[in-house]
Amino acid sequence: MDRNWYTRLGVVIAVTLGTLWMLVPTYYSFAVLPRADRNNVAKLQEVLPFWAPPAKYRLSLGLDLQGGIHLVMHVDMKTALTKRAERRASQMVSWVENKKLGTLENPSIDPETNRVTVTVKDPATVEAIQKGLLDTFTDFTLARRDGQNLTFEYDSNALQGSTEEALDMAILRIRQRIDKWGVAEVQIAKLGTDQIQISLPGQSDPEQVKELIGNTGQLEFRIVATDSSIFSTMYSTTPPADTSLIRLVQTGDSPDSPPGPFLESEDRAALLAYLEGKVASPQRALLHCVQDTGPKRRCVKYQSYLLDAQHVPGDLLKGAWFPGAPNAQGQYYVAFEMQPEGAKQMGELTGKNVRRQMGIILDDNVMSAPSIQSEISDSGTITFGRMGPEAKDYGKILATTLQSGALPAPVSIGEIRQVGASLGDELIKKGTLAAAIGLLLVILFMAVYYKVSGLVADVALILNGGLILAGLAAFGATLTLPGIAGFVLTLGIAVDANVLINERIREELALGFSARKAVDLGYDRAFWTIFDAHVTTLIAGFILMFTGTGPVQGFATTLIIGIIASLFTSIVVTRLITTYLVHGRNASTVSV
């Protein structure tokens, strides 16, 4: 035996040991941990031996194999564009002020057309401000100029880019939230221009998923208006229906209540419908949930707040965290910290409004409205009351939502369904049975038809299967039902390569060559045929990988890993063993 044979032997032994080592987390995940903890990486890491790979390298099962939650979400693109127009209007005002070109007043947004209208205070500066804004804010064009009023609208190209950006940002934010939540093997994909498809393997609580993903996470801080007489005016001029349960309250019964008068009702939808269109921009009317004193702190009524235009956006947040314990008043809270620019704006906002209430608003709901005692700059808290055992779960989700960032627009859940674990078990059993039967039939055929050479091919085939599973685990891939199909297919491809080699060796023996010469010629002359076939299939696998989604990608991933493993086992492993049996033992015949 030459030195090259020993080198190849060392490589094969190293690959085999590496394969077994890489499959240790997978074995412990399925054989040691209870089913309920199969997706818990932290618990798996606790039971793994010190020498094993990290728990994240376990082989994970997809939604179709282990069950979980599948949902489709709709992104409100109209609101996304309106929110962006509001930000651009605010930026226009600040830009003109910083450039000392003049002053812009009364910025307003048309919610139907998303047109931005600003009023130039000094008529002499209109021309310069118009030119500067068009040169700087290139995503807008001038729609109309009426004296000192300038109206801008989205550029058509910018409009399309903004919708694509909103969808991409929504996907990014949702993925960040789920990653921070600790859910593994999540699949997120676009559906059309305004929908997102999400699969969460191993999850069983749809309500918790809704709370984490369905919340937009739009945080802002707004000053509460001191004069809310608009509520009493609308109540007297357009009284609500008796069935709406809406009433006018002159004075609140707690320090956090809105300054009177305000509206109150047990029916949130009815109160929102009544307020719609009755408050002129830039003021806003939003609701606050008044909770009961029970352990779950359910909303028993809703109160209306009138909020001024003065605000600080929540996207200037630097971080948020849930301490896990209540404050001195017994209320659970989430602490937050602002970015430098956010701290500057917060300082200006609170410094000018000491002794006034500041509404902390999340997803258009007034979470609380504490009174400003002194200037606040870089940090603060959001209280959400005493919620008993649910407080920690709610606090963690709220902190995760704020930390991961707001979604660019409200999202609604169009479809949510739970794939039962029993269905996953059934698919696993059937898929595993199909793979086992196929593998057993192939092994028997090879052993009977090609004798010792067939047994050699069977050894390589078993190693090939281990390499595929280890490869999936090493690259963090997820095994799905189509992946099992790809697994079975690659086993067939591996057998095909060994059939080519064995038949080629038979042909060389039939031509009168010695056993040694027949083995060498058989492998050498079959190599390029095998190589070309594998490379061609590999190219097809990569095309499926980069162009397909969901099940197609699962199939392609397994196919690619299997093709590479098949090439190694058929060319290197079987030749190593056959060379030993023929060359190493000076055999005069080949059992093929």
C-alpha cells in the first residue's frame, strides 16, 4: 500500500469521526430531551457532554414535521406611506430652520393622497425654500404652489421604492423580534407586494405569537393638550347613539386620567368610530385602557386623550429592557434609553412642558400619561400596571418589541393556523419508513448483485446518509418533508455512482485485465462520468436553492449536501476499501 492510500484512510477516518461528532446534539435532542423541550437550545446545551458541538448545531425539523404555527400577515401600505410623509414633513421644517432659509408653518398631510402641505411664513423666502426643498427631498415633487402654501407629493419612482422598503423593513423587524424571542428555524417570505408569510416550527400558542408579531411597535411621546373642550363640543353637537355606551366625563378619578372633559366607554370600537374625523390635524385623539384590579388586568373601559402635535418619535430609542420587578408603586414597567438625538429632542420637549402630562403611546394606544416633573433627556419608563403572573411575559414581549424597532406600518393577521404535532409525528413516521425501506432494498440489492463490492458500496451508502444529516446540522438547515425526499433521491444517486464503477470493473475484467488493473481502470474511467453527472445535478440544486422558496429550498438544500457527500463516498471511500481488498491482499480476483 502506498503513502497516498494511508493519507486517504486518514481523511476518511477523520470525516467519519467528524460526522458522528456533529450528530451528537441531534441525538441528544431527539433521544434524551422530552418532546416539549426539543426546540429549547438552552436546555439542550445543559445536557450535552462538554466535548460535543454547541446545541445550535442540532438537526432541526421544519413546520411540516414537528408542527407549529403558520400565519400570513398584511402590511398596511397606505399607513406606511402616510407615516413616511409625516416624517418627511417634519424633516422639511427642521431643514429649512437649520439652513436659516426662513420658517415653515402648519405642516399637514392629506391621508388620501399623502401630499405634504407647508406654509412659508415670509413671502419673500418662498422661492428659495421651494428650490431648496426640491433639491434636498428628491423623493417628492411640487404638486401645487398657492401663494405661500407649498404642496408636495411622492415621486412615482420613490413611491414604488417606499412600498418595497416598507415590506422589507417589516420582514427585518419581524425577524429581529422572533430572533430575540428565541424561536429557532423560522421561515419568513414575501407574498406579493403587501403580505408576509411566517412559519414558526414547534410553537403552540397563537395568542402569544399575535402579541409578539402583530403589535406594530410604533412608539412615540406626545404632550397631552390642556384644553380638551373639543370633546364636550362634539358630544353636544353630535351626540353618540345610546347603544355605544359613550359618555362625557368632566373630571377623572385618577392622576393618570385625561384632563377633563373627556369621553369614556366600555366599547372601544364604538368610541373609535365616534371620534373618527372629528379631531383636526395635527392634534390626535387616542384611547387609554383602564384596567381592573384582577390578576389579568383586563380593560374595563376606555378614555379619550387629546394630544398636541409636539412629540418625539420612538425610532430614536436606543434600547429597552424589562427589569422583572415592580416599581415602588407596585407597577411593572419597561425601562428605555434614548439615542443622542432622541435625548436632545426629549429634553427640549419636556423642558418646555413641565407640569403637563406626556402621553406614552404604543401602537396608537396611550399606555400611560405621567405628569412631567422636570426635564427628561436620555431615559424613562413605561408602566403597564400590576398583571400578576402575566406581567413578566407581557414585559418581555413589550421590551422585545421596542428593542427590535417599530414596524413601518400597522400589520394585520390575515391567516393563522396551527399545524398539529400529531400531523408532524405522522409525517415523520411515514417519511422515515419510506427512507428506511428504500435504503434496505438498495443495500440488499447491492449485496446480492455485486457481492463483496456491493457490501463496500453499502458501507459508503450508510456513511453518505450520515454525512447528509451532519451537513444539514452543520449548516443550520432545517429538515422538511421535501428534504426527506431529497435525502432518498441522493441515496439513489450514490448507488448509481457505485453501479457505474462496478459495471466498469466488470468490463475491464472481461477484457482480460488483472484484478488490480481492472480496479484502477474501472475507477479512472468511471470518474468523469460520475463527476459530470454530479456537477450537473449540483448546478440544478443551486438554481432551485436561489430561485425557490419554502419546500423547494428544503429539497434543494438536502440535494446539494447529498450530491457532495455522494461524490466523496463513491470516489474516495469505496476506492479506499476496494484498493485494500485487492491491492493490499494481493487478490487475484474481484468479487463484483
